[in-house]
Amino acid sequence: MNTTEYTPISLVEAWKTIEYPEIPKLGAKSSNSATKTDHQKAKVAGVQLSWAPDILTKILNNVIKASQQGAQLVVLQELPLTPYFCQIQNPLYFHHLPTPTLAKEGGGGRLHEWLEELAVKADVSVAFSYYEKANTNLYNTLTVYMPRGNDCSLTSYRKTHIPDGPGYCEKFYFTPGDTGPVVCVLPCGLRVGLSVCWDQWFPEHARCLAVMGAEVLVYPTAIGSEPTEGICGQGSSKGQWRRVMQGHSAGNMIPVVAVNRTGVERVKDGGAVSEITFYGSSFATDNTGDIISSLGEAEEGIVWVEVDRGKVEMERTAWGMWRDRRPECYGAIRTKDGSTRTPGA
């Protein structure tokens, strides 16, 4: 398993000199082209990688590989551009790691330009999570870069649920997202429900995306060894991590693609050391919750699902999945304590 060791200062210095690899001009894709519309079936790929200084080259190579194998969408792990810096709290990161908000919303930078170029040249949509600076706020943002001929359109979602605990100090870095649930419509017509990591533990979020018309749910993730042995009752959260998303898949009759990172990441900050072994195990389900593609804890690679859009719609309808819902009875879910009464009423 790959091991990365760094300090906050070394990470910031590396960030300042990051190099974006040249993207080759690729030949035309087959009839699976991501820019063609009205696919009845669409392939989604999830790329599991360990972080390394050449991470952009690894991303480039895997996006091209997935595209050449017919993907209409490639999903990367959470915050793939850097090690998972949220292991510790260090204000140095506030000033150096965030990427300006999307170029088409005023600002931007080389990262967005490179990802747009990658999507267009590889003729595939790319879902990429990054540390976004928007005016005075900082977000954990997932943007889908979608090729449309020689241009690129964008859809963004800001992570709703922000965790806070040993080794996962995200509330120190991120503002809770303000977009609400987002369903992205790819050029091929596939409707993709966007979530990021901790969102995957909240069935409310998955259900919102499903009733908004999502045909597949994607979950870029960074999760691994728990700092406190037995914190999840078993020493590892991997089994429960998989099962909760399999539940979203089965309960909403929708395929899921979960993409985790792998490798050991160790950060030294003064005399303190923090280390996480990311357990990979990325997977994809069919629309019944069965895992149909998966990777091990230490390997790099790609998981796949082919979404049969007509089948998803037909089976949901046949089961009465939406017909029998009673949203008027679910008031408790909108409260913090389960009360169905308005406070003070």
C-alpha cells in the first residue's frame, strides 16, 4: 500500500508549484460518445487512487482509460488533488489550498481550465471535488465538467453535511453547503444525484435526490481507519459504510457509485503525528443494492455500472415506489428532535 508523509508547510510548497500535465488530443469516440444525447443506457466509472505528487497524471490517465472504455461520466474520490488535509487543524491551509470559485461564476483558475480541457478532449463528463473559495466562505465542492462539442458546461454541488471528529476535522475548513440537493443532467441525458462523503450517511439526502429524478447516485469519498479503536463497534467502518449506501440503492431502486481513496497518509505537524489508512473498497451497485463492481482496500482501479435508464424507471413504477409515498406525513424529518409541532405553537 502506498504511503505518503508530509507536513503542512511541505504540502503548501508543493501546491504552489503544482504542474498540470498536457492533455493529448484524442481520436473520436465510438457511438458511446459522452456528447451524444438520449442514451437509453449510460456507463459511469469510479476511479480509486492513492495520492501521490503525480496525482494529476494519474487522474489524466484513468479518465482517458475510462472514456475509451465507453464511460459517459468519470467520478474521482473526494478532494483528489491533495492528501486528505482535514486530518489536522492548521490555518495555514486557509490561505493556500482553496481554489477560486468557478471561472464561469467570476474567478476561477488553472484547475478549472485544465478540467474543462480534459472533459472536452477526452469526450467524457468528469466529477471532481475540490476546496472552493467563494468570497468569504470555503466549501467542499463537487463540480461536474460536461463536454458539449468544443465547449464545457458545469454543474456544482456544495457538500451539505460536514463531519467533525478525530482525523476528520472538516468543520474547521468548510462551510456547510448552500446549494441543497443537486441533480446534474449529463449531455447523454443521464440524471446524476450529487453527494460528497459524509452525505452518504444521511438517507434523507439520497431520497431527495431520488424524488428529484436522479437515475444514479455518486459519492466521492475519503474514509479510512478510525482514530479510536472500535469507534464503530468493529474497529473499522468499512462494512457499515458499504451497507448504508447499498440501503440507499435498494430503498430508492437506484444504482450507486461510491469512490474512496486508498493508501496511508501521515501528516507531521510540529510534534504531533496523525495517520489514516484509507480503505479504498470503492464499489458500484445495480438498482437493487447488489454490488456488481468493486475494488480491494489497497488497489488502484476503476469500478463500473451501466445504468439502464428505462429499467430504473419501469421497476420503480412497478413497485409503486413514488405512488405510495406520503410526504405530508413526514413532518418529523424536518425537525431536529423529531417533533411534528412548530416550536412555540
